[in-house]
Amino acid sequence: MSDNESPPRRKLYDDEEDEEEEDSEGSEDVENEGSRKKPKRVKQRQKRDALSRFLDIEAEVSDEEEEDEDLSSEGEAGFITKEGALPEDEDEDDLSGRHHARVDKRRQAEEYRAEKSAEEIARELADRYGRGGGGHRRFTGEMSEIPQRLLMPSVHDASLWQVRVKPGREREIVFSLMRKSLDLEYTNKPVSILSAFQRDSLPGMIYVEARSAQQVSQACNGLVGVYPSRGIHLVPIDEMALLLMIKKVDGGEKIVPGTWVRLKRGKYAGDLAQVVDVTENGEEVGVRFVPRIDLNPREDDGGGRKRKKNPAPNTTNPSSSSSSRPPQRLFNFEEVIKVYGRNAVSKRGQVFVFLGDTYKDGFVEKDIKLNSIILEDVNPTLDEITMFSANNTNLEETMVDLSIIAEASRKAALAVLQPGDHVEVFQGEQAGLHGTVQEIHGDTLTIIALDPALHSQKIDLPARSVRKRFKPGDHVKVMQGKNTGETGLVVSVADTNNSRTMNENTIVTFISDMSMQEISVFSKDLREAAEVGNTTNIVGEYELHDLVQLDLQTVGVIYKTHQSSFLILTQHSQSRLVHPHQISLKKDKSDSLRSIATDSHGFEIRVGDMMKESEGEQRKGRVLHIHQSHFAFLFNRDIAENGGVFVTRARGLVSITPKGALGAGKLPPGADLTKMNPAAAGGAQGLGPNPSGAASGGGGLVGSAIGRGPRDRLIGAHVVVIKGPHKGYVGIVKDTNGVGLTALARVELNTGNKIISIEKGKLHRKLWGNNNNNNGSGGRTPGWGGRTPFGSGGRTPFGAGAGAGVGGGRTPNPYAAGNQTPAWNTGSKTPNPYAHGNAGGGNQTPAWNVGSKTPNPYTLGGGGGGGGGQTPAWNVGGRTPNPYVNKNSTSGNGGDGGGGNSTWGGATPGRWDSDRNEDNGSHKDGGGRGGWGSPIPAGSGSGIGGWGADISSSSSWNAPTPAFGAPTPSGLGYAPTPVIPSTPGYGQQQIASTPAPTYSDYESNAAPTPEPSPTWLLDPTLSLHLSVLHIRILGTKLDKYLDGAFEGVQARVLAASRVGDSFEQTALIKIEGWPEGSSEGDDSQSERSFPIRYLQPVAPATQDATAVILYGPRKGEKVKMRQRPDEGSRTEVVVVESVVESGGTSREGGGGEEGGGGGGGAFWECQKDWMCVCW
Amino acid sequence: MSDAASAIIPPTKSRHLRACLLCSIIQTSADFRSIGCPNCEEILQLKDNPDRILACTTSYFDGVIALIDTETSWVARWQRTAKYARGMYAARVKGRVPEDVEAELDSRGIKYRPRDQSEQD
């Protein structure tokens, strides 16, 4: 018995390994005296054998069993006592005598065997060697035959209890429980649990098998890291087996050569590696990966040599490897020996050994423990794989590699399936079937088969058995990966099934819609999509072809966008991969638009021009950006390189656009005066250099001519919406997208801070803060002339310019009238109702004088006297000073304001009255209009025009006028505020009693003006003086009245009286003088009846001439000229003295203004053309 | 409690724990070398045979079970370790025994059940 060391004892003490374990002799030797006693012992043993040979054997056998049991149940103590029972003889006989006993025993056994039956012997042997001990229990695998399902727990089994423990210490605690239960086994409080276990995939908990929860808590009591207080939960019986069946979700078992893995630690942490082989037990894998050999060791050569002696590569250069690891690079023998010396590398066949690592074909080949590689989520990128396949000329093998990746990302592929996807089954019973995905439940798909034989049957399939199916011609979109967002047409579908397994991914090649290049992706990354991808054009706030600033010195143009990065071509023609955060600044588009460079001919280059290199490759392209006037980025779709973007010196470019078309645009804005001049631009159709100007007609589209200007002048303008749902809203133009009435403008409304897009045609420019602008027109208008399609259209400016415009039918549109354009042109061509409400129809509306430069809107409004159709003509050129500006007389604005009045201006009079009365305080005249103001801006004498005259025709011929007046709005003749000297302190205006119009002639006489009011002569206030009025005949030529024979004839009125409205009003005149150069008619014709509408008053031309006031509050008064009138000015304000005649009295009104009312007559001022001279 | 022997309980912090591919017992590689596998030594012959130890045991296992009462424990039965020595066992062991062991088992009419849970019935 003692010849066998008991296994339990040994195990418990964890003895040192004993080589001669089997042989009791050896161990006895060690335990006892030693080898020197050997002979003696043998002798003694022999002695003793005789006594107890048989017994010995029996004892040995039984003892062994007993011992086993005892030890396992009672432990050491029992064993020792047992040992102690024998020693008596052993004390005297050396224990080592056992050796002999054994020898004898063997002999006896042989004898014994001979005596016994074979069965007995066999049983004995089985008993003897069946378990543990010196021999090993035969491995029987007794339970392996039972199917697992029969092992399921029953109610009779102990329960499993879940116990919370400190995460990370589960394994430790399970060990502790084991040790504790062994330690306490024979104490008063044995641990009564049956087992405990832990699973790596269930962190923070262990499971204990016990009959009750109390036993569990008792067992766990005192263990650090166990939290019984958090509950000891019973595991339901049906979940018990599951806990032990948990399969760690990793690819551990599917490692096969070719698999991609990543290295976990060391210098190569994170690097991709490929499995070359796997050791038998799957514990280590041979991998190859791209080495990172430091070819620039920090130390000098000596250090390098020292390093190479160091066998451990990891410690060779800790500093450099930790600070920055060398780049991945295939092993190159020459390079390495250059740096590290020839001795560092040894060659064995095809393999190099360097610093303990083996290099083959440039890769490191190494056996690595399974737990130091990452098997999941490897996701090798194409770049990484390319490094591996660089040497791999065999295309076939490359494909295999790809299929392995596909395999590895199988789970990802599952997530990619979506209802509606077109899939085909590639494995299982249904292989070959295809259909569309209907539903997805976890790993199960329901598809509707497309096979007609199956009648659209719904079939459930495991998700992994299907793959997406595409066919050439499908339009697809890439859902993930580097090419995300690309779309294109499938051109081929390659099956990777050439490798050993059926594969769920095919490689689909399609032609990108954007780059027109072939792109190959896995079918799992694709979806069918109708859209044409442009999503990759924008990354964050950056867009394809944006000019961006990379650092202070470098700018570049984005020529390709990826999912979160771009490729940028810098101004030095380098291509860079850049991430959004590396961009310091996006160059504003307008920067580039404003930047100007010149080409090789000195012409200006602008963004968008088509240019060609004058030398070198002569590449053509459209200018995308200009940088610092030196570099030009061009784009040409036909160039494959850099996405078609290239950079070149601006000076090396020539335009390939015909020069003529660029002519106008080439001039910097501001240089081209004609363009700046709205009058010219609008009116001088065909004159302008710009064809588009002509095309614009009266529409005011002139803007296109300036379209090349830096930016739309409209931007920033205050506008009011005149049409549509936003009508009446005021806002600021933020942006425009072109010219023309239909172009859209983005308008930020003042209300609600809202931005709307609206057609320009629905906008009207609103002018802020110019209300007091006296001479607005000249300077101001150009600004919006051409460009503004609305407003009065290109036309408006005229008014400004010249005042030549006759006030045809113009509505006093406040907008159009704006302070700035005091005068309006008539011939409204513009559709804008505001501007031209009644063009042509001037009849009803009072016409305004044009020329008015009046600063004051009010004045202005009333200023010019336009004659409405019915309105008696008014004289224009009223002298009246602007009530606002100067109370009296001051000239401020000279001009011949029209005095007129009567019905005029249905629209405004009301306003006028009040204004005027306030300011002037005068005029109570029946006409009421006396003072009105109209400080006509004197502009040039021409301001007048606006009589209504025969309106029917007026619009038609008014229209052309602008052309005349137009060219130079600022021309001297039309100077906005000539400030005609006015007589100070003029008193009241005379009131002309007759409706006879005063006629003032134009110097310029752009066009013959018909008398403003056809019936002026019939005004009752003039009746007293009728016979002395000096008139002349004007306008007959135009109307072909009597062939115009009397045109220009001077005459005296003999009589005039009103007849029925249906008849032409005529007057009897006596012709006093024929115009020079015309043949004098005979006397018989000297007295004749003549339509009043052709009769025009003649303004006084000499001092002391008598005249009758035709307009204003003092209408009908007879005055004497007290100043020598200037023939050059028709609207001059002259000093007159009232002639007191019978019945004629000067009026009170405007008393304050009277310069000095002296005895017989009062001196006052009157505008010349308000008077009609007397014979 | 049971007449089963107790295996050596490895120190908790041991870094070189390995599990027997056949019986899934966990020991340090030193223990395997010194005493072999307490359950399968007869067939695996691990003792003093490092190469054999490498081939028949693995450090790649998952889940540690403390088997205290092997006879009555359901866990032991489920793991088919009820007749084995008390000790620490792995819930799951990756890998298969070498082919010669499989052949030997086969010749004895013992069904080999890999402990990686790849086969279930």
C-alpha cells in the first residue's frame, strides 16, 4: 500500500514533480535514509515478505481503494493515521524494504494470476488501475453516449442561482468558491453548493448550483467582490441549459488560412494581417503582415549595430517605436542591410530572418496567439488589401481574398437587407430562387418568389442564404463604404464563387454617373435606386469645386468628395486628401467672382469664362476660380485627371470665346458710361454696345448688360412687393439669380424676418432716406436704371435726365415717382402698374411735369403740370418755390413750375392743398391750386412739358422723347437744380382769368408740344383781355390742319366763345404776322376762325410789355413786365407789376409774400410762361 | 461527498491556465506537465510531455465551472464531467483532440464529443 503515493496527497500539496512516481522505490529513497541504505533494505524486505506476502497484496489492493476514498473524504489526517497503523514493522524494517516487497509482489502476482481465472485477474486489474493512483483510470468517456437532451435538468436537480459579482472578478470568485468548499469540507460548516460557474459573455454574474438560496449566500459569504445583497435569483429550469450552451460570438472557430485579422498589441497594433496557417489546436495562428521596419533609426550606426544584437525586436528601439512607429513597408533586403548591416539579416532559402522575425515575400510571418489578434470587425479597407495583393499578380487569388472579406462581413450584410430588395438564394434547398424581400424578422426573411412557377409564393428563408441580386442595366446606389453615394448603371456582375464556398456576395461593377468610371463594389453595399447621386458632392458645408483655404499659403479646389473627406487640388497643382477640419476657410464664392485676372492678351478673365492654355498642353476649361489674380483653376469634364480640375497661371490663358461677345463685359463696371447711364441704356436702344440692351426694349431689361458686373446691384436694395400674396411687404434683396423680370430674388422681409423668393417683376425698388434729395435724379437713377427690371423699367431714368419727357399720362405713383425721379417718362412700356398705370391714358390723370427735379416728393408729385385730358391745360413752369424749401419766393428751384390748375390732378390735389396752404398760406383762389407748388426744378428749361394737351396722341409721341433728352442726364442743360434765380419776395401769383394756356416753348423742342388745354382761351377770367391777347398758332402741322399753313402765325384774338361740347371750340383771330420764311397768306385770310386748341399764348419777351396772367390764383390779372425777360428761359420767373385797371384788383392772398405792395400796383413775381403777352 | 479525486485547484491569478480538450478540466500547464490530466491521463499521456500538452490542451476556453459535488451536480452531468475529479472545468473548450486520440477513442467505442459545443444533440 505504501508503495503507492496517493494522488490526492500529492495533488493537495502540489508537490514537485517526481520523475519516478511510478516507482515507489525512488520516492521511498528520497523520503527515507537515502541510497546508502539500499542494500540493507532489500535484505530486510526480503525477510518480511515471507510473512505477509499474500496479505500484502490483499492489503495493497484494498488499501488503495480505501485510501482513495479516505483521502478524498477524510483528507490527510486519515491517511496519516493509516500510515501510522502500519509503521510498527516498518520502523524496524526499513521502509525502503517495500521495494523488495514490490518485487516479490510481482512475482507472487504472476503466480497468483496463474491460479486465478482470467476474469478475476481482469477485474482485479480494473480495480487496481481503474482510477487514479499509480496507474490511470482508464478513460471510458462513460457519459458521452447519452444525448445531450437527456441531460436536461429536472425538478429533482438542484437549482441554479444567479449571483451578482464585481465585473472582471467572476473567474476569480469561482476559483475562490472551489477552494473554499474544499477547505471547509470537513468543518462544522461545510459549503453545500454543488458547483459554480461563470461565463465570459455574462459579465458581472456567476451562477451557483445549490438546493437553496441560503446555501448560496452562505457559500458566498465573506468572499470579496460578491454582492449577495443585490439578490440571489433563481434561474428558471428551462434556462439552465442555455447558460452553459452560450456560444461566444466570435469567429474563433472559423479561422481559416486567408482570413483577415488585426493584431492587438505591440508595434503592429491595429495592422491588418492575413492568416497563413492555423496550429492544430487552433491556439496559434501563423499570420503575415506588412512590416514596419524603422529605416531611420535615431541612433547612429553604432547604436544600430548594438540593436541588432539584441534578439528581441520589441525592445530594440523602444523610443522610436513608442514615439512614432515606422510606416508600413514591405521588407526590402537591400534597404535593411544598408541601415542595419549585412549581419543583421540572415537568409534561409526564400526567407529572411531579421531581428528574430521571419520575412517572406516582403511580409513578416509570425505565429501569434489567438488571443492577441482581433477577429471581429476587421473590416479591411481596400487600401490595406492592396498592400497584400501588390505582389499578387494572380488575379484569381485576389478575388479569393475579396471573397474572404465578404465572408467576414457577413453579418454586416444581413443588416443591409431591406424590404424590397431583390435577392437570390444561393444556398440551401431553395438555391437559385429569386424574389423580393417582403419582411425581415431577425435572421429570417420572407421573400416573394418571382419565379412564375411559384405564383408569388411567400417563402421564409434564413437571411444568410440570400444575397442581393443585380443585373446589368440596373441603376444602383452605393450605400456604404468608400464609394458611398455613388450611383450608376451596372455593367457586370461577377460571381466570386470560384472559391471553395458559395458566397453571398457578388462583385458588381457599375459605371458611375458622376465620374464615368467603373467602380466595383460588393453587392451587399448596393441598392437599386432611381436617383442620380450627387450626395457625394457635398461634405459638410463644402461642395465640389469649392475653393478652400488650407493654410495661409495654400488654397485648393475640391475636385472629388468622399464620404467625409475630399481630394483637393492646390494652387501648386498638388493633390491632397483633406478632411473637413483641415480646411481653415471656404473662400466665398463672391470673392472669386470679384477677383480679376488678365489673360495672356491682357484681357480680363472672369469666373466662368472658357479659356485655353496658350502653351504647354493647351488644355481648355471653364474658369472655376481665380486665386490672387495669378492662379486660375479650370475645369474640363474631359480631363480624367483630378476630376477634370487643373490649375494654371492666369497669364498663360487665352480666351476661346469670341471677343465681340465679351466686349461689353470686359469693361469694368463704371468705365462704361453708357451702361451706367440708365437713360442711354434704356432709351438708346440699339445705341448701346450691348445687344441685350436692345433686346430689352422698353422692358427695362437692360440689366443683362451689366450682368457681368461684380454683383447684382439690386442686392441690398430695399424693395416693396407689388404683386402676389406678399404684396405690400417691404424687404431687402439678399440675392438674385439672374436678370430679367422672371428672375428670382430672395427678399428678406422686414416683417417677421422672413426670406422669400420672388420674381423680380413683382418687386419694386423702394428708396429710403432720399426724400430730401434735391437733385436726385441725375446721380441716383443710374443706379437702378438698367438693372431694375421693375420700377419704371429702364425708362424711368429719363425723366430724371431731362425733364424732357412730357408728362403724359402718368400716375403719381409714389413708388415710381420716388423722390428720385421727379420726372417721369410717359410712354410707359413697362408692365408695372405702378410705374405706368395709365400711360397713354393720361386723360384722366393729371399729368405731371416731368422735368421736375424737385426734391420734395410732394412738390414733385404735383410739380409738373401735366394736363389731363379734360383738364384745362396748365401751364407748367410754375414759379412757385417749393413750399418746404423756401417759403417765399426763393428760388431754390427754379424751374417753371406749372401753375396750372383747375381740375388737375384728380389724384393729388387734396394733398396739395393742405401742403401748400400750410406753407404758403396763400391762395384761396377758386382754382385753389395756386400756389402749388411745384417747385419745379428748374432743371433745365426743359422741365416742362407736361401738358396734357391732346392726350390721345400724347403718349404715342411722348415716348420717343426720352431718346432726345436722355443721353446725358447730367448734362448741363438739364442740370438738376439749376437754381434759377428767383425773385425774392414775390407776392402772389396772378391769376389768369382765362383758361388760355400759357405756352412756353422749348429751346430744345424736342417735339412740338400741343397746347396743353384746348380751351384755355375760353377761361372766363380772360374774357376781359381777350382782344389783346397775343397768340400764335402751333400744332397744326402735326395734325395736318389746313396742311399746317398757319403754323407759327402770330395772331390777335378777336373773339372766343364757348360752343357746345360736341363742336370744336374756335376763336376768331386776326392774323398779325406770318412767321419768317413762310409765304404770307393773303389778307382775306387775316381774319379767320381757328380752333382754339392750336392757339398758344405767347410769353412776354420785353420789359414793360403788358401781359395777362393765365394761371395761378391771380389769373386774369394784367401785369406789366418789370424785368427784362431772358429769352433763353421759358420758365423764367420775372418781376411784374400789377396793372390796376377797371375791375382788376390784386388779390389779397399770399399777402405775406408780397415783396412790397406799392401804390398803384404791386410788384410780384410770376413765371414767364404763365403769362400771355398783349398786343 | 464523493469518492472522486480532487484535481489541483490552480491559483486564481495563474496566467497559464489550460483546459483539457477531452475532459475540459482546467489546470496550469505546469500541473499538466507534472501530473497530467486527472481524468484522461490514461489516454492522453500528458505528463512530462509538453508537446502533448500543447496538442491536447488549450488556453482558449470560455467559462469556468467549479465542480464541487460531481456526483449530484446537474452542471457536472450536463457537462459530462460527473465521473471526473473535482476541480475546475471549462464550460467550453475550443479545438479538438489530435487525430490519434480520436482514433483511439474510436477504437474503444467511445464517442468523442468535442467540447466546443459545435455538435449538439
